[in-house]
Amino acid sequence: MMVVVMFEIAQADTTKRYIKVSGGYMMVLREGDQVFKHLEELAKKENIKSATFSGIGFANVKFGFFDFKTKEYVPKEFKKIELASFKGSIAWEEGKPSLHAHGVGAGENFQAVAGHILEATVDTGSLEIRVELMDKKLNRKMDESLGAKILEIP
């Protein structure tokens, strides 16, 4: 009796996701990429002090509306959203990148949705993000009175 065992070795995705450009970086994320993970990795790898970013593309997005009474985000997920605007900032909190992002997008029904972005994963197609560097290191800190993290201006 002959037993044949077949297996596939998973290969790491080595697709380049960003390039250095004048004033910052241009990032192109592909289907399945976790947006915040890639932005955080860029900030760490390239020693970014702080930055702003903007982008467009397709994503599955979890928006959050901040409830000031409960001091928590009320989440709502949307699939296959075309982000017409994706904007945010990269700062630092306790030695780790801290991202704050908002977006506006629509699905195939052309109904716009917008708000604070809690999570985003690239859907079919891509998400293009321009990262603009700042020369000062900015930190984010919890403001207890608001119950939210606020960007500190030194």
C-alpha cells in the first residue's frame, strides 16, 4: 500500500506595499490587507515621528460613533465600501504608534456613510494611502474628562 501525502507550503506575501516619495510615503494595500496594521508597521519600520495620511479605495470598514455618555464607540460594519475619503494621523502612545482615522464612503446603493474608523480591511481592488511626514513627534494621551484619547501639542 502506498500513501501519498501532499501539502502546500504557505509562502509569505512579499509584495511591496509602500515607497518613499517626496515628503513621505505612498502606500498601496491589496485585498485582505489590514489597513491599520500596515500603517503601524510603516510608522515603526521607518521611524516616523508623526504624520497625516489620506487615501481612497475599496474596503470593509467598521465605523464607530463615540457616545459621550457611555464613553464608548457604537460600532457599525459596512462591507464593500468605496472610500472616497480616508484621513487620519499617526502619533505615539506609550511607545507604540497610535492611529486616528475618519472616512467617508458608499456602497453600491450610493448611500454615504461616514465617521471614526475602528477597523478597515482592503476589499476587492486596492486602497491607496499617501502618508505626509511631520518633523515633530506627537503623542496621544487619554483625556479622562472626555473619555477619549487626544493628540497632545507640545
